[in-house]
Amino acid sequence: MASGWAHDGAVQDQIDATVNSAVERARSQLTVGDSLEFCEECDAEIPERRRVAIPGVRLCIQCQSEQEASRRSSALYNRSGSKDSQLR
């Protein structure tokens, strides 16, 4: 049971919002269209096996790894704010 000014189910609403936000973020990162033969960042050739395995691929493995590492480091900060502060 929620306390204070939060209505019953407020915690579940926050959980649902967090999950929905993560799903939207993941969907927005999916590639679409034809795969590129050359990386759009460094112009290195993208191997055919990678182009077949990942439809719409736009980056070589090295550039993709660097981009994902950059995303991971910025994802450590919760930009949604404290869940407790949102429930009061």
C-alpha cells in the first residue's frame, strides 16, 4: 500500500513507466532498411556476414562497440529522478 499522497498502485505505475521507457529506447535503436557496405563513421568495410546477420547495419564492429560503450556510461545516471520523489 502506498503512503502519503500517492494513490494505490502508484509504485506499479512507476515500474510500468520505467519498463515502457526502456522498451521505447530499445525500439528506437533498432536498425531499418538496407545494410551499408561501408561503415558510416570510419568507412571501413562491413563484412557480408555482419550485413546478413544484422539487417540495416550501419556501423562496423569497432564503431558499434564504441557507440555502445558510450551509451552504457551515460545510462548509469537515472534522468527520470528519484522514484520516491515522484510518488510524494
